[in-house]
Amino acid sequence: MTEVDFHFNVPDKLIYACRFLRKAIHRGVPVVVTAPTDVLKQLDVLLWTFSVHEFVPHALATDEAHVKSASPVLLCESATEASHRQALLNLGDPVPIGFEQFERVIEIVSEVDMSDRQSARQRWKYYASIDLKLTRHDIATKKATQ
């Protein structure tokens, strides 16, 4: 059964996503990222540039098959475009179609964007209504204790 992790109070969703993806690939976990096209384009650029010393290998759903199969991170508008089903990072507003095929879904929620927070509440309610295990990670609390 799919488990869902919500990471709340994130100051910059895309930078946080880059760090999350870097950590996942270091652990050997392939990740599919779903988001609208404009967000995927921004994330694509950031994955090349957010760290001077590291590159997060990734591919777009529109890339050639051999590039996608060699990439631990796949950026796509729909989870149904993915070939691996370990982890799904959702940066979009709706619950991703096909999320139930993944072992884990990760939701990143802005600290300040109220529309993003409202969309996250709706996703939380939906996941809870179908009895999925939900885990809350409050990033603001983690920052305060560091």
C-alpha cells in the first residue's frame, strides 16, 4: 500500500525538491517528479545549477528512452509516464493520477503560499479518506531545533 509523506513549511519548494532528490539518489532510490510543465522546466534548470559541486542526474519524459532508463530522476507531467514505481514527488496541485502504483508519495508544501497550502490540505484529506498511511514532516520545526 502507498505511503504518503507531507513536508510542510518549506521556504522554497524547488530548492527543497533538489535537495530531496539529491538525497534520494545517494540512497539509490529512483524518483518520479510530477508537476505542471512550467515547474518542471524550472526544476530541470535548478537540478543543473543548485549546487556548484554536484549534479542531480535526471531526464524529462520527452527525452529519448535510453536517457530516461539511465536516469534515477524522471520529470513528467503525469505519473503514468514513468517506468519505475518506487517514489513519486508531487509538485503539482492535484493528487497525481496513478499515484497508487508507487510505494511512496512525497508532497512538498510551501511555508508562505496560501493557495499551495490549501491544495495540500485537499490532497491530505483525499489520501486520508482512502485510508493511506500519512506522515507529517514539519520543516519549520526541524530548522528551529538545528
